Amino acid sequence: MKIRHYGLLASAGKKKKLSLCRKLTGVKLKPKPVTPLSIVELMQKLTGRDISLCPVCGIGHLSRASPITLIA
């Protein structure tokens, strides 16, 4: 079964129509972050807490044997 799109999602002039809709509604696209974040940086950004600090004493820093980076 073939799905056909009409109106705003029709293939003809789709970019023009969507850009006009964005302009009329005032919606701005968010730029994607360029640099990948490490898990520690991502958690710091999301929670505001440093997860690399020792949960017992709060002074020493914990580290991973193999750091993992995420693209957020």
C-alpha cells in the first residue's frame, strides 16, 4: 500500500512550505552540539553534580579504566 502525502508534507515545495511555517510560527531550530561530551560532563550538565567525586568522603575523584564519550 502506498502512502501519499498532501498539503504541507507533499513532495512538491515541501522545503518552501515548512520554512514558511517555521517563519510564521517563530520556531527556530536548535543547533546541534559539535563536540562529544564525556559521561562525567553530561551528568554534570544534567544534574549539576560531579559524579567523579567519591560518594563516601566527597573529596577523592573516581576514574574509569576506559572512558566512554557520548554525542549528546
